[in-house]
Amino acid sequence: MEKCKSFNVQKFPLKVWQSKVRGFWDTKDVKKAASLISPSWKGELNGAGKWWEERNWQKILFLHVPRKKNWAALEIGCGMGRLMRQLSPKFKRIYGVDISEQMIRFSKKYLRGLKNTETRLGSGYDLAGFKDNSCNFVYSIITFQHIQDAGIVRNYLEEVYRVLKPHGYFVIQVHTSENFVRARPANARWNRYTPVTFEGNNYRRDEIVKFLQKAGLSLIAAEEGLIHENWIWVTAQKSA
């Protein structure tokens, strides 16, 4: 695994890492799935989180993105599809990819009836199966903050560039190294897996911007302190 200056990285072969990550996020209990995504979440399948997503995440997602109804969008780390469900009326087509087989199963049920949505099982390090220049908008929230390997992050960003159409937009949220304090829950399940599956990278602002630029993306904005003081939101664009 590749290291970055702002964090320490444990070294695992890719297949071992992939197995550990899936082992953490996979659960057959839909309520546990919702609590893994957000421990404070209540009534996930009844839409109790609609206010949070509509009034917070969506507002920031489109702060610098001129969203259009005929766009195709892609979410990296879609989980159960809760944000996809809220965004589905805003796009012609919206895709989601997630490393967890069980989360994808839950998403199929959660998004049932929304004909413009589609979720796929991903590898956890690329966007295989998505064609070059196929999406107008790619986004990822509370996903990259769980990835420790800088090499995987770099590969994902190169893949984002590949699938974006010319002039397409990318929005990513990560943890900042300036304010983030690690806190490991006492729950045994979390203690067993968190060193590699939950406690991911922390970034300086210039570091994540450099990652994006090396992937070929042009910076539009990089903002800290939105929603949480330990989050950085970066908006970038693929040139023609």
C-alpha cells in the first residue's frame, strides 16, 4: 500500500484488504446496515434521513455544479442507495457502485420502482464496467474517508477521469488532517475491523487537490468546515 504524508497506512495485499472491507460492511440485517452507514440513523427505510441529505449534502454537491436533468450521474460508495433515491428525480440516469455485496442487495430493494437507478457491485478500487466518457457527474460522500491506501485513491481518481464526459464534474468529501481526531468505538465488531476498514486517510487541502490534478482533473473549489469541521469538499472538472 502506498503512503501519504498526512497519515499512516497498514500494508495488506489487495485481495486481503478487499475481503476485510467486505467483511466489515456486509450484514444481513437492514437496520444494522443503516447504522453502519450512520450510527445515529433512525428509520432509514421510512425516509427519516431525507432532511439531512436534502438540506446538507445536496446543497453542497451542487454548490459549484450546474446540474442538468438530462445528465447521467454516478455515486462511488452508494451503500443502500439512500442518496441516490433523493437524487433520482434530478437526473436522467443515476448509477451507484459499492464494494459490499449486501449493501448492493439492500439498494436493489430500497430503489425498487425507480427506473432510472442502477447499482452495481464494485471492486473497491476501480470503476470497471463503466464506459469511458459516460457520466456527466460523479460524486462520493463518506466513502474515501475510509480508504487507507493512497494507491487505491489515486486509481479511483484516474477512473473518475476516465468515465467522466468532457466538462463533466466530480465532487468528493474527505477528512482533513488538520482537525480530524481518530475515535475508535468500543463495540467489538468495530475494533476487529477498524484499523483497515473504517479509519481511512486524512488529507491536507493541498494534498487531495494534488491527487485530483495528477489524475487530470481541474480544481473548481476546495472548502473546509462545511457541515463538519473535519471535512473537505472538493469540486473538480474534466477538461474538454
